[in-house]
Amino acid sequence: MRHRKSGRKFNKTSAHRKAMLMNIVTNLFDHEKIETTLPKAREATKLAEKIITLGRDGSLHKRRQALSLLNNNRVIVNKVFDEYAARYKDRNGGYTRVLKTNGVRLGDGVPIVLFELVDRPMEDLDDASAVESKAAEAPQEATA
């Protein structure tokens, strides 16, 4: 029985699963938004939130912990500790967002989601989110 066991296995070994999640989070921090499947995004959210929380502290010990979680990728860790820590200093969690899209993966029909960091700079926002925000701001026309 699987009572009180957390986390998804994805039918992978523990080393493969750890490397996959590490790569997803590294790409998220590098590009600030990626497309992936819904279960992978939900699992990667836990790791991404933990790393940004480590970055908010900013101590050497926390930086070394983040390096171990991100496979010693110093460029990404420096970006998290310098840029993202300043961006999220007033936010108590909830640094990532998972937006469902209408797309599915052609091979097996798995739903594809947009996995992104919240509060991205405006110049980085893509056209799809700009269209969504304009549609939300437009007043509803009354039909008679």
C-alpha cells in the first residue's frame, strides 16, 4: 500500500527522476517559463520554491545547499540569489505558476502546461499572456 508516501515516481529510477526535476527547474530559472507536462510541473514546483526560499536567505550555507540541488550550476544559482531573491523578498511563497493550456503532446496525449515564475518583468511576457490580460480588462458588452 502507498499510504502517506509523497511524490511522484514517473516510472523512473531515483537518479533519473532527480536529474529530470533538476533539469526542469534549471531551465525554469534560465528562461523564466517553460512548457512541460502537468505532473512534472507540479513536482518541480516543490523544488523551485525550495531553491528560491534558500536564495532569499542569501547566506553561504544556503548557496551551497542550492548548488547541491542544482548540480553545481553556478550561473543559475547566482541568478537565483541575486535577481530572484530581490524580486521575491516581499513574497511569502508562491513563486511559481502552472497555467493549463489547450495543447496535448502528440505522442501520448498528455496535457501540456506553461510553468513559469510569477512577477516576471513586462518585456519578458509573451503575446499569449498579453492577449489574456487585455481580454480580462475589456468590459463585457451587454447583449439585448
